[in-house]
Amino acid sequence: MRRITLDDVANLAGVSPITVSRVLRKPHAVSPALRLRVDAAVKELGYVPNIAASRLASARTHAVGVIVPTLYNVIFAEYLFALHDVLVAAGFQVIVVNSRYSEVEEESAIKALLGQRVEAIIITGTHHTLLSRQLLTQARLPVVETFELSPDPIDLNIGMSQEQAGQTATRHLIEGGFRRIAFLTGNLDHRARSRFDGYRAAMEEAGLPDLQIIAEKPRHSSVALGSDLFALTCDRGKAPEAIFCTDDNLALGAMQECRKRGIRVPDDIAIMGFHDLEFAACAAPSLSSVITRRFETGKLAAEKVLAALTSSLRSKDQQIDLGFALIPRESTIV
């Protein structure tokens, strides 16, 4: 077995390799009859163009690198869908790399993407190693940092204040009359840490003691983890009056554990989620949460990249704050 080549397609179609190349690159520039002949040979042989060779022969790769911290969490599904929706429609290939919440692995991902000569990089977060920041700066290509705001963006920054969102969510619980408010998280990444900073600021502002963070194991956020963390909270002593979870998966798990233990939500305990995933409004009771505009973030990041790649004019907006919104529902309203 050997790889089917351009010459094989040319021989079967009865044309030159240069003609086959022209048909594949610019199908509308040749006659319909010639295009049908070459297309038939391509399909019969199962020929796949050598993209690497095409990139070497051209200054363009039409590839955009995207780095996310995990492929496990559904939080990034809408974001990636929006990126693909915009970029693929414009003729770009999207190369997604998982950094696994590690700045060291993110650094390796940046090197790998730059080695593949991507034309832009869209990256989740604003915290990077010094070398990563240097690589992204010196690459002189469009870079978009997303999901949080940076005091010193590398290029373009699209996100929201995670700390303000955490503070707003905690204030909502305080204003509901709750005083013993716990903060539940699994992976304490930079964004979760910023939400905790907001939680702590709101508690201090109200003159309340913040309860200990529950982060026993750096596990992927899940409903099962939320159940385990809430059980751990209860087993340690007096249960809190309310809990603020770093995402809706943990919140749903905590609600399930409450049901097992006969704890009523919100009569005995209030539960606040984060991200407003699809199930939040459908849960029983419905889950209070904070809307994070993930689809809009991905769509805008892709559009800004396309604008930078197709125009000599770069965006004047170095930072775009998409904000957030708190949605109060049954889980926090007594």
C-alpha cells in the first residue's frame, strides 16, 4: 500500500499534475467538464491533498490555534462551537489543544502551534509563563486572550471580571439573609481563584467570616464531585446556610446530596451556581446562577481574528468586557 499522489490523479484523469493542482485550488477558474473529470478521479482514488506541502509553497496556512484548559467540561463546548462556526465558514482550519489547566503544558501547546505556522492563536485565560508571553508577543500574529480580563493584554482581550462576578453572586446570598456561606470548588484555577477573591471581598464587606474553601482534590468539575464536596462540608461539622459553587455542575451535585440527606433547598440551605448551563433553569428547584457569555466570547474572538487577518487595520479595542448577569431562581429565594 502506498499513498495516492497528485500524479496518480493526473494519470487517471488524463491531464497534467499542474492542471489537477489548479482544479483543486481554483475550481471556478477551469471549465466544468475538466472539473468533473478531475473530481471523478479524486473520488475514485480517494486522494487527499497534502496540506503540509501546500503550506510550504504558500505564506498562508489558513489555520488558527485554540488553547483551552480542558475538553472535559461542557463549559467550553459553546465557546468552541462558536469559534468553529465562524472560522470554518471563512475557510480556516481550527486546531484545538488542551492545556489541562497547566501553564507549563500551555507553553508547550503554544510552541507546537507556532511550529505549525498557525496564523493566529486564541487562548483561554490571561495567566501565562514568561516564556509563553514572550513567544506570543514575538510571533507578531493576532492573539486573543479570553474568559477573563487582564491589566496588561498581550494583544486583544475578551472576557469578564471573574472577581466581580464572584462578589455579585455572594452579595446576592448575603442580601437573602444568609450568613454562613461556604465556597465550593474543585480545580482552583486562576478563574476559580478570582471568583473566590470576589466571594471573600463580599464576606469581608458584610463583616462575615468566610468559610473554608473545599478543594480537597484537584478533580474535574462534575455533578459527582459537587455531591462529594457538599457531603464533606456537612461531615466536618455545622452545615452552612448557603453555598456558592464555582460552576453549575458542582451546584447540581450539591443539590442531589441535599436531597439524599433530607436537606431542603432553599428552606434549609441556599445554593448558587455559576455559568448558567442549560440545565440550571430546568433543575428542581431551578438553580440560581451567573451567566457567562461563552458563545458570544468565542464568536467575537473569531470575528476579531478574521478581521485582523483580512485587513491591515487592527482593532482599536485592546480589551472588550462582555460582562455577566446574575439570574436568581428558586435555589436561593426563600
